[in-house]
Amino acid sequence: MKVFINKRIPETGITMLTEAGLEIISPEKENMSHEEWLGYCKKADAILSIGNDFKYDKKFFEACPNIKAIALYSVGFDHVDIREATQRHIPVGNTPDVLSRATSDVAFLLMQAVARRASYNFQKVKDGNWDKFDPLHALGQELYGKTLGIFGLGRIGFEMAKKSGNAFDMNIIYHNRHHNEEAERELGATYVSFEELVANSDVLSVHANFTAEHKNLFNRSVFEKMKTNAIFINTARGGFQDEKDLYTALVEETIWGAGLDVTNPEPMSPDHPILKLSNVCVLPHIGSATIEARNGMSRLAAENIIAFSRGKKMRHCANP
Ligand code: DGY
């Protein structure tokens, strides 16, 4: 079986694939045009797919009828038409669990960075504007005992809730498609409606899977219903937020601030007005960027491909 891998990944997964006797197709260069990428896909039976530059949609599956399996090097699968893949009996593997701690660490980091105005203060140091002690300047807010609202309480949301509860004794509320009984039992989390989540969160952190119905869910009318001290955190997908409306909410101080590891589009333009604001911290989609998580993703994506090559079910699959 020939497996196309479109970018370099940690060696651990490559070794597993090679030891399993699979043939690896690697591109000559990593930044490919759509045509170049498609050319490689046409030669393969399976893809170990890194990044979401290209979409796996009906057109793709028609153009590459040989593709029998896709193993994503990500937990998110919003760039794959899962319904289309399922109709064609193509399993789409993904890599949950192994990145939950790393990604929730970034949400936790952003929450504190925004609460304590880290970007603003760091910029002052870089600009040579280190102020003398001023009792009234650059004041942040403490997170102790505040309410953390989780939108999408899956594995990453659970980790974020757990560390925020442990570190800051935060009260956890959440909104999800289903009740998360483990979170209710272990973290004392309370299920609330979306409206209650928006109105009562001091920090609202997005962790759901992104689907078309979520596009611009966090828009002007939602920001206007949030508390004025609220911090909006997004480490899931940039499509959740209407960035024009978020900008307005931040400028007009409708909310306290925002911490984003994901934007729409990515990369965010360096001229984007949001980047000029002092109540924002933006990171370049580094949620899973730890040695441990990326090794885990490499192993799990390889394991998914190997399972498929042996006629078995992938360990983690996005198909229903
Ligand atoms: C994921 O795993 O979905 C990360 O966001 C990387 O795309």
C-alpha cells in the first residue's frame, strides 16, 4: 500500500509505517500548489494528511478514485466532507486525546495572558516604556473563583476545565450537544443553555468541533450579551468568531479581551486591526505544538493507517 505524506512529521510514525511494510510517498517540496498535491494523491492508496490547506470534498474524491483511507494528523476534520467519504467507504482517521493537554494548556495560557494584559505589558518593555510603579496602571483581573464557560466540553474542554478548577477554583459551566456526565461528576460542571453560557461566563473558552452551522456563531449580538469583564478564548477554529464584530467588541470594551490561537483566515494578516489592540493575545495556531503531542499525533496517525492496511478499524475515526 502506498501512503502519501504531504509534510515531514516526527520520525516515530514514519518508522512504524516503514516497519509495517508500507511504501511512503514524500513530496519534493512541502509547499505545493493544489495541482501538485493532487498529483501525489492520485498515486497513493492512502494519505497521512497534515494541515488543512486543501479540502477533501466531492471534487477531490472524484479526482482521486484510488484513495481508500485518510489519516489526518489533527483532531479537527472540518476540511473533510465526512459524509462524502463515508458514502465512498473511506475511513477518515484523526488524532484526539494525544493533544488534549497541550491544546488546553494554550487555552489556559491565553486566559491568563489576557486577564493580566501580558501582550500590552510585554510590548511596553520592548518599546522601552517600562513604567515606574503606578497603583492605577495596567491592572489585570484575577481569575480566582470566577466562572469559566466551556463551549464544547469534549476532551480538550475537559482538560481546560480541570486545570482552571484546580488552579483558580473556577466555577465551571458548559454548553455541549450532550451532557458530559464525567465532567459533571468529576469537575462539578453545570450544563447550561447557550444563552446562559454567554451571559454568565467571566471566561468563555471555545473547544467544540467546527461545523458549517457554527460559522460566526460568536458575533456582535453574542458579544453584546457577554459580561463587560468577559474574556473570549478560542483554540478550536477561527471560523467560530466574526472577527469584525470581535474587533468592535474589543475596541468598544463590550468585553474585557480575547485570546486567540486560531483565526479566520490563517495566517491572520499582520495588518489586521485586532493586532493593534492592547486587550488581545494572538498565537499562530500552536495548540498541539509540543514535542509530546506531536510525537503522539505521529504515532496515532501511523497506527490508523496501519490498522486500515490490515483490514482493521482505525483506532480513532471521524466517520459516524
Ligand atoms: C488539530 O489537531 O485539529 C489542530 O488544530 C491542528 O490542526
